[in-house]
Amino acid sequence: MRCNLRCKFLLLFVLISAIALSSAFVLRGLIMRDFARYLDGESQDRIQRVVALLEGGYEQNGGWQQSRLTTDLAWALQLGVEVHLFDSSGQAVIDSEQAVSALTPLMRRRVLEVTGYDPRAAKTDPVPYPLYLRGEEIGHLEAQLLDRVKEDYFVRSSNRVLLVSVTILGLISILAGIIASRRMTRPILELVDASGDIAGGDLSRRVKNSGNDEIGRLSQSFNSMAHGLEAQEKLRRTLLSNAAHELRTPLAIISGELEGMLDGVLPTDRSALQSLHDEARRLTAILDGVDELSRAESSTLNLHKESFELKPYLSTISSRFERIVADKNAVLLLDCPEKLIINADPDRLSQIIINLISNSIKAIVSGGRITISAFLEGDCVCIEITDNGCGIPEEDLPFIFERFYKGKNGGLGLGLTIVQELVATHSGSISVRSSVGSGTSFRVMLPCT
């Protein structure tokens, strides 16, 4: 799979490069076609200039004059046109070879150097062009174009440059494709290997962050997922030990007292039975907490939302804690505007607030203060419960809402987890701010509707 994936990327780069480079050949073909058409048109223009020159000389001289024809055909050679001239009866008058021979040695040498004319070179079939004067045919010429040395050099040079360029660019494209395919597939293949390790139970496996692109964000998401799975696995193991510890104590008490009763050491009076009953209730409370959390997490709670005024509702809840707070020589304050309406399940909201107030009461000492604040923020109702108690250590803050996370106060750590699930069931959110020695503030945001 590793090879196949890299090969696919490499083949994709090669295919794209081949398509891009082949466009150069297509473009060259179109340019050469237009260039050939241009050369053909330019050649016909040169021949027509020679035709016009000969017809004009015939008119000026009243016939074919040898000295004038020698000069005209030498000029035609310099235009790249070899000429064989015939009169109206078809008799040969003069050709380019005769014209060059009739020139002076100096002029002959210059003409031959400029044109590269060689009368012995292989010739193509000449093309006849009739000559007219005032509508009457005065003869014809047979024209042949000399070899296009400059044009051929241009074509060969352009072909050579194109081949060299395509070869170099092709090699660069292949090299870039190899490098790019390796870089692009490396994080993907690492993710494949890491996901296999995660599936095999190695939850500590992480991948390198490859940047801020889509693959980089995928790597970050994978690491976050792996971290969450690892944390959940640790919490699951913590559940086993914490649950065993919490259940062992009441079970041990019940078992010990029952054995004492059976051995006749302990009386079987109302007080002893009340002790057994209290431990049984403790067991029931622990199991109810686990069941409540399971139902909250699976979103099977049936909310019965209704709109009600928040201030009297909070006043009723706070009044339940007045005696407990007074016993700790502390104060419980309520700050909520009149006519603030909230849409929520009263029973579940009461469970949220009572849990948070109970935690604050545990955190404060003599002279402490707990404040319940409620206000409207945007399209949400915000409820804050703030205390000036001992605070939560910074290292514990990221985990206080995790299932079965046990802080310094002990317990199974179900309360805040249930609170978070209940808030989420209301489509709200909960956050916490805390510092050791300064206190803690929980903020619950619930939609108005």
C-alpha cells in the first residue's frame, strides 16, 4: 500500500507534467504551420515583384534587352528566386545562370556570396508565370525558389531549443513529483500506521503535525482523538478502582455487621438495622449516580421544558442552603434581575444548580461567600455560581468534567460530569474559572428559547 499510494501520486504528477509539456509541441505545430504559410505568401510576393520588374523592363525597352535582363535576374537571385525567361514564342531568352555569368567578376562574387546560388544543385520542378503587357502575353518565366537557409536554420534551432527545454523540464517535473509524492504521502502513511496501532490498543501513539493544511488539521484531529481515547481509557480504569473502593466500604460494613449479628456479638435491634439501612442507601446512591450519568450521556433524559421566572426559582433553591451556609459562618447571595425568563426543565436545572452550590459549600471556610448571579447575555441566560473558597488546582481544571475524575475531595467524580451532560442536553454550555486560594466560578449558558 505504501508503494501503491506513492506511485499513484507520482503517476499523477507525471501525467500532469506530460500534458503540460505536450502543449508545447502542439503550440509549436501551430506556430510552424502559420510560419510556413507566411513563408509561402512571402515567396509569392517576391516572385510577383520579379514578374512586375520584367514586365516593366520590357515596356521601357520595347522588348527584351539583354543588359537590362542581366541586372534584373541578378536582383531576382538576391530575392531568392531563380528565373528562366522565355519569349512569346517559347524560345529561351535568358536564365539566372547566364545572368550571373554576364556579370563582372566583382559583382558575380558578391551575388554568389549573398545568395549561395549553385546552378549545379538539384532543382525542383519550376512554376511558370505568364508575362503580360496591355493584355497581350509577351512571354513567361519559370521560377524556382532557392533553398531557405535562414528559415531552415530558424526551424532547426527552434526544434533543438524545444527538445532541450522539454527534456530539462520533464526531468525537473519527475524529480518534483517524486519529492512531492513523498512529502504528501508521508503524513498519510504515518496516519495509517498510527491508526493501526490505535486499533491494536496502543493509545499512546501520536503523529507529527505536518503543517496548517488539511493533512495537518487531520493530524491534529487524530492526535486529539487519540488523546481523548487515552484519557477515556484511563478514566475507565479509574472507574474500576474508584467504584471498587466506594462500593467496598459500605459492603464491608454491611458484611461485618451481619457477621457480628450472626455470631451474637452485635445486637439485632433497631439501631443496628438502621446502620445497615444507611449503608444500603449509600450503595443505592452510588449506583443511582452511575445510572444517572449513563442516561445523561446517552441523551435518554426526557426534558420537560417550560418558561418560568428565574429569580423566585433561584430564591427557592438558595433558601435550602441558608442553614448549612450559616453553620459555616458564611453568606449566600443572590443577584438576579426581575422578570428574567428562562426556558428549561425545572427539575434538571435544579439538579445543576444544587450540585454547583454543594461544591461551593465544600470549598469555602468560615467567613466565606457564595454568589448566585443570573443575567441575560446575547440570546442566552447566564447563571454564575461563584465562591471565594480554596479553588481548584490548575492541573485539575482540564479534567474536572471527566467521568470518574477524582480530585482531592475524593468520591467517584460523577457530579460535575452529570452537570455537564444536563447542560448539554439543554443545548447549553458550562465553563469554569478558578485559582487556588482565590475561589471558583462556574458559568452556565442556556438558550433563552
